[in-house]
Amino acid sequence: MAPIVSVSNLSKTYASGFKALKGVSLDIEEGEILALLGPNGAGKTTLISIICGIVNPSGGTVMVGGHDVVRDFRETRAMIGLVPQELTTDAFETVWNTVTFSRGLHGKKPNPAHIEKVLKDLSLWDKKDNMLRELSGGMKRRVLIAKALSHEPRVLFLDEPTAGVDVNLRKSMWDVVERLRASGVTIILTTHYIEEAEEIADRIGVINGGEILLVEDKAALMSKLGRKQLRVDLAHPLDGVPDVLSGYNLTLEGDGHCLIYDYDTSAERTGITTLLAALAEAGIRLKDISTRQSSLEDIFVEIVGAGR
């Protein structure tokens, strides 16, 4: 099956000479959740803006549902919903009218039942007659999501959708995202909350300096690049790592009360057994032992750092 979104050798150079994208290629499968991670200025918003037809590319092509985003703008835009970073709404319009009008902009016939469902899913139903200026920042962001869903898109872009949103609302938004994915909607997410990507994404893409550094299945990525850390709490503090333990690349922390040992979970042997034996032989008494798995954030920092 052909990907729902196909980006091929995409580039964007602005009038100032700044190269925001440099030969980006990316295929997005129908029904998946792709988290696109990258630092500020990495090219995330430019990439999304080109796919959505808001910004023209300098080179390359983008296909959505088999249609070129430049040549077949109307067809592709009708398939896409976009939740932008900025809170751009008409302050003196009601929630109901704003979302209904957005559906009409995409050439869709009125469907009050669908608008009602979207507003209820986003906990906005009791605010449907309120003017947008009366809403909190979190509520306004929910309205942006409602607008993006008003015309029943096949592809939904969420550009930092939970920025400035409280924890409870963030969770309810992800519940909506899961239901949308279950209905067949493809979702592309950019976020600074990497734990969210770790929780809901199927694949992770990392972009930096206008280039895609990596796109991989989340589980495979964390298995391949994830490392574990053994924390050994000591009964008595050490002034330094003894010479007999120098081969383990241990780090001494907590004013000498803790030894940290990094090991590769995919390696045939972790070295933990021999390390513990070496500690006992050196007469170092242990108080406690615990492990920690690398998070997606750890992996992201490592990839971006290596790609600079």
C-alpha cells in the first residue's frame, strides 16, 4: 500500500538565504502516529507547513493521498487537518460558529451532528455558545483541534498541540488522538514533551538542521539505542573509584555514596555479575542496587548531539 504522505528530496530556502530544509525524504503510513522530534529551528514547522500547503517548497515533491500538494492543492488540503502552535482565533466569535465555519471553508456540507461529537470529545460542548475571548488558553487550544477535525481529515498534524495545556487536559487530548487513530486517521505530532511521544507514537522521526537524522519504529529504536544504568548505593562512601574497578568505566556520584555503571542491554553479556564479584573482592559493601532504562529523551539528546 502506498504511504498516505510521501515527501521526496524536499528543500526550502528562504529569501534571507536560510536553508530550513535540506533534501528531506519521508514516507508516512496510513493510520500511524509519527512523532517528529527536534530542537527549536530544526525545520519541523517548515516541513509541516509545506505538506499542508501553507509554504511553497524550493525543491522536491510532497504527495498526500496520491495528490501533489502544489498542483492539487484543493484535494490535498481537504484531506489534511492542522493544529498550529499559535492561538489564532476570532476572539468575538462563538466556539460553535468557529468550528462550523472551518468545516465550510473546506467545502464540506453542514453536519451539526459531527460538530457536536467533536466538541463533546474535546470537552467543549458546555462552551459551545461562549465567545473565544472568554476561554482560557487551554480551552482555545482545544478549539484549534476542533477546527482541524471539523472537516473529517484523513491526516492530522499536531504542531506542539499541548503547549501551555494542563496535565489533565493533555491526557484527554491523547485519548482523543488514540480514538482518531483507531478510526483510521493518520497523525503526525511535534512535541517538546518527549514522554508523550514515548507513550503514544508508533514511529519516531528526529530532525535537526533541516535534515532527517532518523525515522524508526519506537520499540526498535529504544531497543537498539536504549541503554540501562545500574546504580549501586554503597554502605560506606568512597573517595574515588578503586584501580581494580577501572575497567568498568564506573562513575562515582552522591558524594561517594553511589557507583553508576552503564551497560548495553543488547550485548551478549552485561558485565554486571563480574562487577558485583569485583566489588565484593575489593571489600566494598553494598547498601542497595537499582536499574534505570534510557528514556526516549536520553536517546533524542544523543542522536541530536551526534548529528550536529
